[in-house]
Amino acid sequence: MPGVSAADRYRHAIALGVDYVEFDVRRTKDGMTVDELLDVAAGRVGLHLDLKEPGYEADIVRTVLDRCPVDEFVVTSGVGEIRTIKEAFPQVRAGLTMGDNLIGVTPWLKVRERLREFFPRRFIERARADFIAVHQHLAVLTALRYCERERLPAWVWTVDDERSIARFIADARVSALVTNRPDIAIRLRGLSST
């Protein structure tokens, strides 16, 4: 929805009947604050806060807890951020993000990160993650099999083409689907439940 404010996109998704709205959290000057998101969405839909930078995890969680019950939001991020959240707020559901874009990363670090993603147990345990939020390509390669075997919920991101949305919605191993096309996902979810 180009040219539409973030708040209006959230209102539209909520009106469609989504389970969660995702909000990328970072220090920025773009004008859309966590408080504004809470004004639009708290109490109307689940909140998915994806922390993009380290260093302010506790502040964000406290802000959200002041306005939203703990069972109505989740947080996703990297190992260190999720561990920090779980140590300070063990009741908050937190997921380890896997499959990040590694453009510009040195080859050695790229290999190390990809190996971590193919063998995630140690990192999931270190983060104390309740679930993983995994890129769709990694989900197909290994993550969904791993999650099924370990009985770990898997959130798959960001799936926007209709065929892939349909495939992941039909996959019982997928606990949640992150998409920029909630209209398609809601329609296909309705078809799959009939």
C-alpha cells in the first residue's frame, strides 16, 4: 500500500482479521513510534515486535507491558537480545530470528552464520527462545524439519507470493506466517479451514 501511513496499514490489517501486526523496532527519525503503534493496535490484535538493534530491549518490553498484556505480544531478534529479554522478563514470548540477509558480511562470518542456522540447537538454547522466526528459504531447507522434531514453534517470514503463502499456511509445522499481503493470507487461510 504505497503512499499509505504505517498507522493506516496497521488499521487495514487489523480490519482484515490478522492475528498479529509486526513492527520493526529501531532507533530512527521516521516518525512512527512504539507508542503510536500501541495506540493503533494494543488490545485489538497481537503485537509482533522485531528488534533490529541491540541495547534497548528492556525499555521496549517495559513500554509494551505498560499498555499490553503479556499474552498479547511477542518479540523477535538475535541471540543476545532475546537472552536479555528472557532473563529480565521470562514471561514474555520471544523468538530467535534466523535467516537474516548477510549482504556485506565477510565470507567467514557468512559461513559461520549459515552453519549456525543449519545446526541451531545451541543458539536457541543460549537465547532461551520460545520459538524461531525463520526466513522462508531456510524454513524449506532445514528449519521446519528441525522444529517439528524438537516440537518448537516456527514463524516463517516474509512470504508475499500467493503460491508460497498457500504452501506455508497448509504446512502444520508453521505456527505463524509473516507477510506483507495479509489480504491473500486471510483469504487462503479461510479456504484451507473449510
